[in-house]
Amino acid sequence: MNPRWLKTLKEYVEALIVAAVLALFIRAFVVQAFKIPTGSMLETLQIGDQLLVSKFHYGVKLPFTERVLIPVSEPMRGDIIVFEYPFDEVLDATRPNLKDVDFVKRIVGLPGDTVEIRAKEVFVNGQPATGPYVQHVREDVEPSPLPEGHPEVTVDFKGYFDHCEDASSICRAKRDWMPKITVPEGKFFVMGDNRDESFDSRFWGFVSRESIKGKAMVIYWSWTGPGNIRWERLGKMLH
């Protein structure tokens, strides 16, 4: 074999290895792509949107662990985050497809906040928590599971958050009502912007700080299929 040809081949292989290592580094520490598969964040995020998620925004993690090596900033109320779904072997036994799956939601409650839901309206620390991004697509409101004037209740998190997502009255009540709950230290309460069609903290509880992958920053691509590219969404910053 020609020595010159071998040298050229070696250079190409080295370049590919460097490119692969660089790509893995960027994905692990800097930015990661994420595709929106459902309508739980409508109208903010459309099905088919593809996002760039900043993994550096909340700190640099030790590879293959959830430990933060270099803190940068803490998640804030209103941030759109990507995180690993808190899969429960028992409660999610009928949904094995959700294991190791990443979700995207908006932070509503920070550690120490009290969150309450009354007839679909969310209150954080006693104040209405709303914004132009909130969407309700169903007019029905399930009757409150607690009588009017009932004193504040505290709930057993493990008993209350049962991961239900069917059309039963119990699930619909959790969609529209929630007793006042204090977000534990190191946890976050998240919801989809499409409040009536989002499987979120109302049903399965809190997101741990360690399971947050990063902050959704920008839409780099959006389409519903070949020939139907949403050009107006490309480059849109997320808020």
C-alpha cells in the first residue's frame, strides 16, 4: 500500500476521532437537541419543533452522573426545562415507554414555594401565577374534591401523586384542583403551558434538581413533515 495513501487515511481517521470527541463533549456539557413529540406545551412549543437545550446554563455536571461540578445558575420560575421523567416502577407499570424519557415543561414552583390550584387557576405563595403562555382548551371544570371553606390540608406526597392520566373523575379533579403543597428542598413543580392536556407535576409530583438536563433556549428547526417547514419559527428564542 502506498505510504502516502496511508498517511492521508490516518489524517482522516484522526480528524473523525477528534470530531466525534468534540461532538460528545458539546452534547455532554454545552448543548443538546430535543424534539417536541406532544402538544403539552402548546402554543409555546408545537409538535415537530426541535430545540437547542443549554446544558451549561445550570452548571457543568460530572460525566455519567448527576453531580454538578461547576455551578452556573439555578433554575428559575418560568424557565422551560428538559428533565428526565421521574419514572416509578409501580405507578408507571403500564407505561414502560416512559422510563429514561426526557420531558419538557415550565417551572411553576421553586423549592420552598407553596403551590395551590383552584378551578384551574394556579396560585404560588398565595398569588395568581399566570402568563400569556398559559392555554386552556377545555371549558369543563371538575367539582372541587374539598368542600368550600375547608381548612388547608397537607398531603402525603407519595399517596397524592399517583401518576394517573386517564379520563376518570379523580384525574380530572387533579387537573383542576390541588390542595396547597410546599415544594421540598431540591425539587421543582412543573406544568405544561397547555394546562388541560399536560401530564405534569399535578399528577406525578416534583422534578429533582439532579434530573434537570438543561434550559430550552431556541427553536432551530420546526416542521410537520417534508414540504411543510415552519420557517417563521426557526431561530425563535424561548421565554
